[in-house]
Amino acid sequence: MSKGWAASGTWRYLISGRLLSRSRPKTPRTLVSVPADSPEPPLRRIVLFGTTLIVGLAAVALGVWQLGRHAERAELNRGAIAGRGLPPLIWDSLRPVPLAPNRRTLLIGTLDQPREFLLRNRVVAGVPAVLVMTPLRLAGSDTAVLVNRGYVPAPDAVNPTAETWSEPERGEFHGVLLPVPDRGDGAPVTGRGRESWHALDLSAMRARLPYPVSALYLVAEPDSSSMAHTIRGTVYPFRAELPPMDGGPHLSYALQWFGIAAAVVGFGVFFILRPVKRER
């Protein structure tokens, strides 16, 4: 009897307590906004935002460096234009003169055509081609200057269609002197009895040839009194044009780096320093 009464009393107590808890109004939870400039921001946010600042500053530094490269290239272009406007240099056995880059020059000497080579994978006026590079033994000197005699069409940009493109062994060439690159990326290969290179490579070419080679090469220009060696003529090789003088990609690279810096810092401000919603 006492046990049954105790059990029933317990159940009544539990049921009444549950009903009372359901009838009580619940206190709504509110979100508290923690300002970004709170006196004690979490250490994790400080580290993350510091990282974004470091990355942003690095991107700005790279952008400034590219602007410096752009200015250097513009200065080189101005110097090249000024040099090409000077009277041409003339080299012969009686009047040897010091050679200088970006100077129009007349060279007289003997072509070493057995040791000429090709520069492969070129496209000229939309046509695959190879450039013909021939050492010219300067008159009255033991030094040779590489002469870019022009290009010959090649369907695969490696093997030209023409069988020959020889010129008189002794002759004169006029054009513009340019520095020979020395980046170590010549990559010479031999095919069908001809040697072709990926690019001019001064050190490798000096090791290949049995005589001193100048650090400048000549881009030969066509004779204004004849259509020979021009695209309107039929005599190979067709004289090549000078490399274009432009600002290069440095300015666009600088803008890209500045854009990356702005995006990184903006990410840090918006996603790391913005107020955090907390429940209370």
C-alpha cells in the first residue's frame, strides 16, 4: 500500500514538473556583434591577418620590381633608337672600327658557309621558317661575326624546302648589330645533314667554331636597289626584320601583382577583421 502510493506520487510530481517547464516562457537567444577593434581580438585572427598583409606586401614589391623592369626596357629602347640613327659603321681591311650594339654597320669579309647553321621553329609573316646564321670572317681580322642572312620557308619550321640559299663567298653585308644572347639554351640538333639551334647561344657557339666570335651579330638588311632577298623576289634567304622594340610584358605583370595585393588585403579585411556574431 505504501509502495503504490509512493510510486503514484512520484509520477505525479514528474508530470507536473514537466508541464510547468513547458508552460514557462523561453528566453530568446540573442546574437552579439563583437567589434573588430575589441581590446582582445583572438590570436588566430591576428596571425591570419598578419599573413595576408605579408602576402600583400610581397605582391606589391613584385609589382614595383616589374615597373622597374619596364622603365629599364624603355631606356634600352630609347638608346637603341638613338644608336640606329647615327651614321653607319664601316668595317674593311683598311678601316677596322670598334663594333657597337644597335649601330647600323657595313661589314666586309668572307662567309664561312660550311659552318653555317639554322635557327628552327620560327614563324615569319605567318609562315613556318628557319633563319640562316652564317659566320662572316671579317677582312683584316681573325674574328668572325654571325650574320642573320634571313629566313627560308620550312613546313615543319625545321627542314627548309629550298635546297640551297648560298651567296657569294666574299661579300659585304649591311644591317644592324645586336648582342648575341648567352642564356645556355642553344640546344643544337643535327638532321638531314644540317645543324639547327633553338636560339643563339654565345658560349656554345664560341666553343663550336675554330676562331674567335664577336659578341654581336648582324641582322642583314636587303639592298634597297634590288628585290633579291626580299619577299617580292625569288632569291633565298629572304632578309629578316629586326626584333620589335616594345615595352614587353612588364607593365601588365605589374598590374597583375598590384591586383593580387589588393585582393589579398581585401580578403583579410572582409573575412578576418569583420565583426563576428556570437550567441548570448
